[in-house]
Amino acid sequence: MPRYEALAAEIAGAIRRGALRPGDRLPSVRAACASQRCSPATVFQAYYRLEAEGLVRARERSGYYVTEAAPPPLPEPERPSQPQAQAGPLDVSAQVFEILEATLAREVVPLGSAFPSPLLFPLPRLGRLAAGALQRLDPWTTIDDLGPGDPALRRQIARRYCAEGLAVAPEDVLITHGALEALNLCLAAVTRPGDKVLIESPTFYAALHALERLGLEAVEVPTHPREGIELDALEQAIQRHRPAACWLMTSFQNPLGFLMPEAKKQALVEALRRHRLPLIEDDVYAELHFGPSRPRPAKAFDTDGLVLHCGSFSKCLAPGYRIGWALAGRWRQAVSRLRLGSTLGASMPAQLAIAAYLEGGGYDRHLRLLRRRLAAQQAALAEAVARHFPPGCRATRPAGGYFLWIEMPEGVDALALHRRALAAGISLAPGPIFSARRGFRHCIRLNAGHGDAAREGPALATLGGWIAEMAAAAAR
Amino acid sequence: MPRYEALAAEIAGAIRRGALRPGDRLPSVRAACASQRCSPATVFQAYYRLEAEGLVRARERSGYYVTEAAPPPLPEPERPSQPQAQAGPLDVSAQVFEILEATLAREVVPLGSAFPSPLLFPLPRLGRLAAGALQRLDPWTTIDDLGPGDPALRRQIARRYCAEGLAVAPEDVLITHGALEALNLCLAAVTRPGDKVLIESPTFYAALHALERLGLEAVEVPTHPREGIELDALEQAIQRHRPAACWLMTSFQNPLGFLMPEAKKQALVEALRRHRLPLIEDDVYAELHFGPSRPRPAKAFDTDGLVLHCGSFSKCLAPGYRIGWALAGRWRQAVSRLRLGSTLGASMPAQLAIAAYLEGGGYDRHLRLLRRRLAAQQAALAEAVARHFPPGCRATRPAGGYFLWIEMPEGVDALALHRRALAAGISLAPGPIFSARRGFRHCIRLNAGHGDAAREGPALATLGGWIAEMAAAAAR
């Protein structure tokens, strides 16, 4: 057992025995170093571990404290969604954009944000590495590598997949302007206007937007809040609608947070193979797992090149750099040509900085720390929600990512709640933006990626009060 | 008269009088400094000026030589194009992509390239500036500024327009992933699938590709090789086809190189106003003018917000950085939302580097040098073409940019020439890729942006021989 785990276990024991009680302050790092004869890094690792387990909580500039007795967690949502079975064209309304724009303002409490806190990322180090790489840059690479992307970056991405047992060659990796470009290119490569595409219900709103822009129809498929899309329903939808593609998020889905079990991913790919149906797999949250290892994507089971797998560094390393990638299987050339005809290639400085970072080592260390922090922030948010939200609410318990999906009592209108919250300087993501037919009217998505308890706690208390009010009014 | 101009005039006089003769070497910079009692910068400026006038030519590592007697220039193309008047859907074939991909390989002589030489740009200085900016970066700006773009960069772009008399505010500027994203977003904002769009004939192939991806129909309008789109024909096409938009390049058009006269730009905007028709103005070459000042864009005459004007740094400062912008007039919000739903925003490191470069000064100095070099390279390419290409060929004489458009004798097949050239390691851009109906079969576009006379001279001699052969065979 490493030294820090032993220390964490010792403190956890003290908490369980009552020797340390809720609200007690843990020894300062300096004091713990002295008494335990270990390094500050060991103490920090032990405290982070305890924080991830929810046993202690950091207070800014003050230290670590034993967590106050937590309320029992909210029950989880249990039932799969039941979207309409019809396909239909899309119309992402101005309202959706107003909501998205509102979440970008820095002054609002960012519970509706799609992003984690940018303070979680090694931006200064990336900046230094960009500097070196840009000054050593061979000018010709700005033309040679513009299409497929920087060779070193493609190699590093392939290497990481290989380490997880996926046979990915650097030539398979097409670097894109964020995962969103990758997803849009893949969708365009496998569809023609008027085609139908299967999506989850609820689904990431950018998928709806992408379908709309390409003139595609959405078929929303019932989706279980803990296990993902229902395979029986998927099979039926395929037979009924003859879709051209599916677009799914198999690990820590936005907004539900579910991790599709590995056997289910395998069965999904098997079903695709039977129907020769391409899957666009949005895998941008997989690195943010709280469990011991990165969940394998559906792509891992794809022997026929039917999975167009898309990833990104935006959520796990370099927000604002806009670097993602596609492993487009049998559509590799088609995707690459769509890009040559549309945006040419990804931005070089960002690619070089990330390649240098990955080559320099330390990415896995950064990821371990990031996951611990997100796990702790999610535990804290779940606890605050359980404390402040009224009975009748349910909350997901994702094992990765940074979103919680809340089902409020029927009759509580998420859009009305959003408007009221925004006027009070609080953002949230109302359920209807995740649905082609504006369903999930009593649901909201909350962001645990900021971990700003000082602002989020009071905001959640306010929201909880309003939800209780609105539930009572609806029940009358 | 500045010192360098006096020196240049003195040497030009010596050449005219025959005191310096074709093939003579000019004094070395060191010797000229001593004899003229001036700085090396003055001598360089004088020699650059003479080179831009075509009077002298630099030979690598050897010095400046009086130009050999130049052949008379080829005649210019004179007649407007005559495309079919019907609208039609598009099908950018695999052939076009094969051609584009072939031009990207470093080992071929890049006469078909779309890019200027990357050695023309201050990439090391941009790299240093990126370093500083990234290390000072406020992490929150990766979220706050992701949508519209870096405020300093928007300010600098607006400032440059204001200096030219266009009233552009920083808030009008939407930073994009290269001009191509800007153009695509603008096109999507003003059209719906099935709409018709007016384009030049010939036109930039990415416009064809963009129309195809959005399910739009192209109406090709007769275009004069020296003055741009024919306004009478435009008027007729508007009345006949009721298009949703036009997409034009008004300054140094790719591939023809024409500069639409200012009065014509004004009349164009007037026609748009009458018909309430939006214009997507691709203005990425305007900074590469050989004349004294940047030509004003159609946007300068746009009082109604009907011009969606797109620019870029890719051709004049930072290739591979992928930073462009849109001034989208009355579609500003629509374009901004399309982007929020598709790629979110442009890459931060590239934006910060360019903003720091513009703020640091020196951009105008870089541009002056770049324009001089491109003018000299274009003069040299035109001369080599006149020397090597057979009678019956015509060549444009653009006053900016880095393309020459060559009309070969009727019956010479540009696609056959392209295949033969590529097999010999020479790229060129065959006319049919610039046309919705694969017209311009006897035309090619050549790139003067590399100025690599050592490789390009022999390549042009080879091409000239083949063209003569093919013309003779066609005449038989």
C-alpha cells in the first residue's frame, strides 16, 4: 500500500471511530509532514483521496475539514425515457441559443455551463511548450501537415489507444478543430439530406443542431438513465425507420452521465454490424472516469470500421485550444476530404503545444488529479442537491464526467425555473434543450465542473426553494 | 525622394542607358554601401524596388543581376466567361479532391498549390509572441472569449478597417477558424437547402464544395477576366433565378486575379440593395495588393448590412494558424449562433499570437515586404510563362495575390496536362475544378507564391513543350 493510502486509511479510521468529528479541521500539511515524517506530496495525495471519498472537504485558504453529516442521497432516476417514435425534422429554436449564451457569462453561477472550470487545466505549462514548439517549427509543416494534422500529435493519440488495447495507427487519426468538427464531419460523411439518424433521449444539444444543419431527421430512442440507449428499442427503430446512422455517447453521456456497460457496448456494435449501420461515437468524457480505468469505447469492438469515433482534449487538457480528432473507420478518406473542402485543417499552434505536452510526460498525472477533483466536486454537488432540493427530486450518480441530471417533481417547469434563476444570476441547463421535441420539461442538468461551493451552495438553496414552491403550485 | 528610391532610379537609368547590361551583376550590398555611403537597408530597399519592377533578379547566394531581355508578355484573356444559364445541384467529384491532395505533397513543383511559400511569413516571431501571451493567459478567457473571439484581436482587426475608412466596431468582428469557416457559416446563415446561389465563373472551388454540402444550387454568372462578374448578367440571373445569395471575391479573385473596379463594387452593392440580396464577400487576398493601397471591399459601400464580409490571416501573416473573421452585417447574431452550435470558437493560442503580433507593430512593414516579393515573383512567373508557353496562350496580369490564370489554345485538355505533369512531379490547378459544370477545360491556374525559379523554370519549360504538342495534335 503506498504511503499516502496508508495515511488516508488512518485518517478515515479516525473519522469512523469518531476521533475526528464532522467539522473538525485536519492537521495542516506542514504539521502532517512533521508528525508523519513524509513529504507534502504524500499528505496532499492522502487528503485528495479523502476528499474524493467525500470524507473531508477543502475550504479555500483554510484547510481540510471532516465533512458534515451528509443527507441521504437523492434516489436515482429509474425509468428509460419514452420519446415519440416518429422521426421529424428539427428546429433548434432561438430559445436554445439564448440559454446557451446565458451560460457563457462569467458573472452567473455556472450550474448550467457545459464546461468545467478552466482552472483545472495546466494552461501555463501548455503555453510554455507551445512557445518552444512554435519556435522550432518547420514552416513547410504549415502546409504538409495541415490536412491530417501534426504527425507527433497523431502518434501520441494513437499510442494512448494502443496502450488501452485498441489497434489504432497514427494514420487513422484525423486531427480536427475540436470534437464538434469531428462529429459534424463524420455525420456529413455517412448521411445525405433527408436521412434519419438515431439519437439518445435526452441527447447532447449540439447533435440536434448538427442534424438540423444537414437537413437530417432525428429519431429519438428510449434511453435508460444508468445504462444508456435501450437496445430493443434501437433494433425496432432501425427496422421501422431505416436510419443512415446513429449518434451516441457511450461513456458518461451528456446530459445523463451514464456509462454504458461494456457488454452492452459490444451488443450495440453487433447490432450495427447486422444492419451495416454506422455509429458516430462521441467519446469526449471517457478520460474523466472516477473508476480505476478508462472505459473502453464501442470502437474497441468494431471489427468492420463502422464506428466513427470522436475524441477531444477540450474537457481533459486544453480548453479553448479546440483540438479533437476522429477515427473514422471506413469513412476515413471521405471525412478527410470533407475537411479539405471545408476548413482545411486544425490550428497548428494548439496542435504543437498539445503534442509537446503529451511527449513530455505528465498527462496521466494531470488526469489522475483532475479525476479526483471532479469526483470530489461531483460528490459535493450531489450532497448539496440532496440537502437543498425538495422530496420528489431524483439525481443521477455518474461514475465520470461532471454533470448531474435532476428529475424534479412532474409539473415543475424547467424553462420557468431557468428564467427565474437567470434573473437571479444563476444558470442551469433545462431539460428541453436536450430533446428534439422539447421533452424533459421537469428535468435540469447541473454542472459539477466548477466546484465553487461558496457560490453554488446558496444558489442551490435558492433553486431548491423555488422547486418546492413550483411543485406545490403544480400539485394544487 | 527617399535615399533608396534615388539609388534605385540611378541604377534603373544605368540599365536603360546600357551602362549595365542583361546578365550583369549589381554591386554587392557591402560594396554599394561603401560607394554610396548609405546603410545596407537602403541598398536592400533599392534592390527590392528594382526587382519588383522586373529590372533585376536575385539569384540565390549569388547576388542581384540585371534581368535578361524579357519576352513580350502574353496577351491577356479578354472575353467574359459564358457559363450555362441553368442552375443545378453540385457534385464535387473525387477527381477534384485527388487534384487538391496532389498539390499538397512537398516533393512536387508547387505550381498548382493554393498556398504561398510558408517561408514568406514571420513564423518564429509569431511563435515567440504566442509564448508570452499564453503564459499571461487568464484561464477564464478560454470560456468567456470562446464564442466571439479574443477581444484584443477583434479590436486590432476593427482598427485596421477603421484606418481604411470602414466603420467597423470590435463587436462586429466574429473570429473564425480560418476564412473558410467564416464563409461557410455566412452561407448557412442566409440560405436554406434547395436555394440558389450566384457565383463567379470560374470560381474558388471551396465555394462549390460549400454549396454542395448545404444542398444549394449554383448559378454561374459570366465573369470578365479583368473586371469580375458582369453586372448585367448578374441582374438577369437575379431576375431569372431569384437566388438567396451571391458569393463573390471582389479583390484579386481566385483563380482569375481580377480586381473589381471600385465603381463596379459600388454598383454591385447598389444592385444587391435593390433586390435585398445578401453578398458573401470573400476578401482574403486584398492585403496582397501591388498597388499603393488596399482596395476597398464591397463592404465599404454597404449601408444596409447586406454584405457578409470574410477575411483571414492565412495568406498574409500566419499560415496554418487558421484564424479568419466575418463581418456578418445583419446576420451577425445568426452567424454567431451557427458557430456556437457547430464549432464553438476559434483556437485560442493562434488568436493570442496574432493579437500580440498586431499590437506589437511591424505588421505593415511585413506586408510591404511580402507584397514586393509577391509582385517580383509574379513578374518572374509571367516572364517564364511568356518564354516557355507556345503562341495562342493568354495570361492574366493581376495587380495582387499570387495566381496567374492561363488560357491555352482550344483543344488543349487541362486535365490531361495535369495528369502528365503530376507524373513528372509538377502540380498545376486545371480549370475544370473552378467550375460547377467542369468548364474551362483549356485553362490552368499557376501559383506565383513560391518563387522557386530553380525548380519552376524547368517545370514551365516542360509544360510549355507539352502544351505546344497538345495544341498541335488538337489542330490536326
